[in-house]
Amino acid sequence: MSLLLVSGVNGFIGSNLAGRLLRDGHKVRGLVRASSDRSFLKGLDVDLFTGDVTDRPSLDPAMAGVEVAVHGAGFASDWGPYSKFHDVNVTGTKNMAEAAQAAKVRRFVHLSTAALHGFPGARNMDESSPMPNSPFSYCVTKRLAEEWLWGFSKSSGLEVTAIRPGNVFGPKDHTFIEKYAAALEQGKAGYVRGGRSWTCPAYVENLADAIALACFEPAAKGEAFIVTDGLEIDWRTFTERLADEMGVKRPGMSVPFWLGYAVASLLESVYWTCRIKSAPLLTRYRICNGGRDYHFSIAKARRLLKYEPRVGFEESIRRSVGWLRERKKEKPS
């Protein structure tokens, strides 16, 4: 039995990971902000510590005595000011790693992103694929954080492992799957390039398995791993299966990539000019994610982590839609 700290434990990925670690018999501490919504932690025996990754001294109490720290807190969005992305994703990562090193934590598992590799329209990319300059603040800051971590690991001796998930979805996902499902129900969903682009689903329970393996596998030290469900699947297949399980009409609308990108660019310009804080209906990030092949091999995770996606595609869709239905019942009418 080990003591692990999970930052962002109250979120979509963090709460699923906490459940996985607890089922394995570990003790789990969670780092949450004072204002955090903790509803996803209901029924989980997590020892909560209040702190903020942007406030270095606030992290020390939570880190004391921890064997493995999993850094899942971050600002994951396709819209927002660069300063916020940098504060949370770069400064926050530095603060967490420095606190872990000071507390003599053995291993630091960093939740990164496959989007470091951009959207070049390629299939079967892997951890060695290029990381091009990106126009997206999320990609830029996650890359800066991971690059800093590798340097810090060499100078400090802290064991670092990075997990780069694909497009994560599943129960408790109010960022992607809940919004996508709502668009399907309202008949507002559509495709870029007819939905022919390959995508990289990562069901959250499978991702939690990979993170749990990374916490203890000796071969994971100093390594980065792309984690997806290992599927060869396009957006149309994913969307139609989701729509069928929900019992709603499949989307019929599609736009060419060039048109979607142009409209998204125009919308972003208007929103920035007018200082509108909410995200536009379309962003360039969304168009690139949905309109270009964005697909990866998980051979390295299979080889070194002994990772194998446990929940198949059909079951992952069933579980996701089941959660959506339960969530609807919980919402006030």
C-alpha cells in the first residue's frame, strides 16, 4: 500500500484515477482549491488538502510523506488568455515538481497531452514524432511544462514520467462528451471533411489504468507515453455510435476543412476584439482536432507499461451514455 497525491483530484480524470487507486488498496490524498466543486469525489475515501498549484507554499502540507505525486491539475481548454494557461500549466507544474522534490517524493507522474505533437494530419504518430510550433496556448504551455520537467528531473534526481493522453472521454466528462452529446440531441453536431479524419479516443478508465501503471512501473522512469484506446477509428464512426446509443439522429452536416478553419478564425478574431470571455461556437483547435488525422500508436505504452486498454469501444460508449442519462436525472428540471 502506497500513499499517493493527486492534484486536480476533483476533476474528470482525477476523480476516476482516485477511484482506480483506491480499488488497488492505496491511500489517496487529493489537492483541491478552496473553491473547487467536489461532487465527483462523493463516495471516495480521499484525504483532501486545500492548496493551489500556482501558490508554491500551499503545496507542502499535501506533499509530506507522499511516495508518488500525480499532477493532473491543469487548464485544458481551446480558448482563454495565454497568461492563464501559463500560470496553471507551466508555473503550476514547476511548483508541484519543486514541492515533490523538497518532500523527497519518489516519482512524479505528469499528465501531459498528445496535442504536443500538433495536428499534422498524420496517423500512427508516436512519442518521437515532431512537436511543431503551435498556435494554441494549451499546446504551447503543456510542451513548455514537460520540457522543463525533463531538465528538472536531471538536475534534481526526481523520477519523472509523462502521460500524453489522446481525446479523453467517459463518465464525469462535462468538458467534451456532455457538450458533444447535447449538440447531437439538438441537431447541431456536424463533421469536418465528412468525419473521415482518424481520431484518438482515450476512455477515462483505460487512461486511469495507464496512469496507475506509470506510478510504479520501474521502466516508466524518465519516459513519456502516449495513451489512447489503440483504435483505428474516424470521427464519423465514433459519432454515429454515440448517437445510436443515445437514440438520436446521426449528424448529416459537414463542412470542408478550409471553410471551417476560416470561419473559426473569423469568430476568434471577433471574440478577441470584443473581449468576449466565453469560447466561440467554433475554434481553430476544434476544427484541427476534428478535420485532420490525429492518431497515435500506443506500442511504447504496451511494451514498457504493460498497458492494454481494458474497456473496449462499444462498452466505453455504453458507460458514457449511461452516465449522461444519470446526470440528466440529477439535474433540476
